[in-house]
Amino acid sequence: MEATTQIKNPMFTNQDLRRLMIPLIIEQLLLMTVGMADTMMVTTAGEAVVSGVSLVDNINILLINIFSALSTGGAVVVSQYLGRRDVEKARSAAKQLLYVVFFVGVLLMAMALIFREHILRLVFGNISQDIMDAALVYFLLTASAFPFMAIYNAGAALFRSMGNSKVSMFNSLIVNIVNITINAILIYGFNMGAAGAGIGTLVSRIVAAAIIGFMITRPTHLVYIERLFHPELRWPMVKAILGIGIPNGIENGMFQIGKLLVLGLITSFDAGVDLALRGSAVAANAIANSIAGVVNVPGQGTGLAMVTVVGQCMGAGDHRQAVGYTKKLMAVVYISMGVLSLGLFLLSPVLVPCFNLTPATAALAIEVLRYCAVFTCIFWPMSFALPNALRASGDAKFTMLVSMISMWVCRIGMSYLLGASWGLNLGLLGVWLAMFADWIVRAGVFLTRFLRGKWKNHQVI
């Protein structure tokens, strides 16, 4: 345990870690509000518009996670080169990352624009025409933003790999300001509904990409991109980036698909139910997820910091410091999330009524939130923060396999077993218990992998 308290000749001081983590945590909070702003501000345009925007946002989150996963692959490669003190190769890898994610962004944009109605009907079935009309308009505009989202995610990951997370934090703040301002003008002033929300998202993403793209080409930064419009393909670097990014992308994509499948099960709980007596499972689940998501923010921000810190340590060949910093950052996650989980357990009866739910629905939300508070503080950090240390070493295929198997067996399979009427009929609580089982399995496997040290044997560069 000495590594958790004192590291000789440290690559990162405590001040370095704070400078990296605090902006990342703030950034995660800001990112939570972008999608929420669109949904909340279109409520004045009617339920069909709200439904259309919400449905498309589920698809957009899936695609944003793909960009984020590819960018994480690039961040690991760049971090390891920086740990090796090979700045020139770090800059070259940064350029390859930007090309890769931009190409993927353009490809996904083209597919979404051409097949957007087919995609919506495939995922959500035969929705009513008014909802489909709103969804098509919103999807058209937000899909046009995919290449810019890709550039932003790549730039943010590159600045994180340098230990500079303030750039992406301020960029997220600008995105929120631009998005909310344009939404207010177009939705409230011009009654443009879904189109207004889509334009706000598109413009804010263009602004974010332009700012971070400009900054990453400035030679004042340790890692910067030279001759941006002179393409250079260095396949070994691209292969290293994809070797981490693709498994991470598959893992994140399957995770979102699993959530959509479970959401379909939860929707069935409300069929033929007297909601005044038993409550709405869909509404309780949505509100509980919104509140519980705040507790995860410190873990998500610190997990991103772990990619940079462990990546540089592994690049330097210093496994001892990689282990020491992982333990140190995990301690930060446990302390911060433990405090928030305690607050969630105690304050959920106060927070939930703020959403104007029926008494029965509020009772459902409070019940699952209190269970969540207990399991979050014990198992969430090892399930979702710790595997970032494994990914930073190049052990991404292992984390992908474990996460996918656990998700399909526990989160999806046990949701039906515990929640469905033909199973134990626990309803919404059964679905959340299945999610906690998923966390427990992941936590046990990832902790065992970390302690045995096999992840140290991987080579990225």
C-alpha cells in the first residue's frame, strides 16, 4: 500500500493530478447538460417533438461513444509515447488519430443521412408519424454534426494525454452556452421545435471543433499537429490506435444497445397497469437514472485521467508507478463517490419529489435509488474506473470481452429473469438488481486481473 501514499521520483505530482482531474470532472458535468438542454427546451413544442428528440438522442449517444472510444485509443498511444519521451512520434500519432476519427465521423454521417428513416424504424419500430417527422428533422441536423463531434473528441483526448484537461473543460462550457442560446432563440423565438434544437446542436459542435482544432495545431503545445491538410498514413500507429479503440468502441456500443433492450422491457411493465396505484416504471427509471448519474461524475472524470497517467507510466516502462497511481486514483474515486452515495441514500426522498411524480412513481424511484447508493459506492469504481488502467496498458480486448459477457448474461438476461412477469416479477427493482449483478461480476474480474498483473505484459508501441 506504500504506492498509494508515496511514490519515489513521481512522474506526476499531486498538483499535476489535481490539475488533470478537476477540469475533467467539471467537463463531465457540462457534457451531461448538452443533451438534457435539447430535451427540456423542446417541451414547449409538444409531446411528439419531445419524443422524437429523445429517441434520436439515444442513437446519438451510441455514436458519440464510438468517437470517444476511438479517441481513447489515440490517447493511450500518445500518452505512451510521451511517457517514453518520444515527442515526435506522439505528434505523428496525434495526426493519425485526427484522420481516423474524422473519416469515421464522415462515414457515419453519410450512413445516417441516407438511411436515417430506416435506422429509426429498425431501432424503435413503427412510431407515429408526428414523432417520426420530428425525429427525422432532428436526426438530419445532428447527424451533420458527427464529423465535428469526432474532431472535438479527438482533440479533447489529445489534450488530456498531455495532462491539459482545462482546454476540453472550457470547450464544453462554450458548447453549452452556444447550444442553449441558439435553442432559446429558435425554439422560443421562432417556434422551430426539433429543427431549432438540431440547429443549436449542429452549430455548437462546429464551434467546439473549430476551437479545439485551432488549438491542437498551435506549436505552443507539447503535442500539436503540423501540416494538417497534408495527409500522412502511418499504418503501425493507426493499427495501435484501432487496437485499443475498436474493442473499446464495441464495448461501449454493446453497452448502449443493452440499455435500449432493457428499456424496452421496462416499457412493458407499464402496459395494463394502474399507474396511480403502482407507478410508472418508465418515469421512475428515467428520473432515477438522471439523479444517480451525478454520483458517477467523479468516477468518470478520474477514469479519464487514469488513461493519461497510467498510459505515460506504461510508455516509460515503469510498472511500479502505473500500479501506484492506479491505487491512488482509485482511492480518490472511492472517497468522492462514497460521499455522494451517502448523500444520495439520505436525500433521495427529498430529491425525487422535485420532479412532480405521482406518489407511487416517486416511491419506485426512491426505492431503486437507495439500492443504487449502496451498490455504487462499493462496486461501481472497480467496474468502470479500474478498467481504464487496463485499457491504458493495451489490455482493451480483455475488458471488452468481460464487459460484453457480463452485460448479456447479467444486465440483460437477469433483467428478464428478475423483472419480467414470467420470472420473479420484481419489476423495475429486478432490472436494477440485474444491473448491480453486472457491476459485481465486472468488479471481481477486473480486480483479479489488476492484482495478478497480466495487464502489464501488453505492448502498444
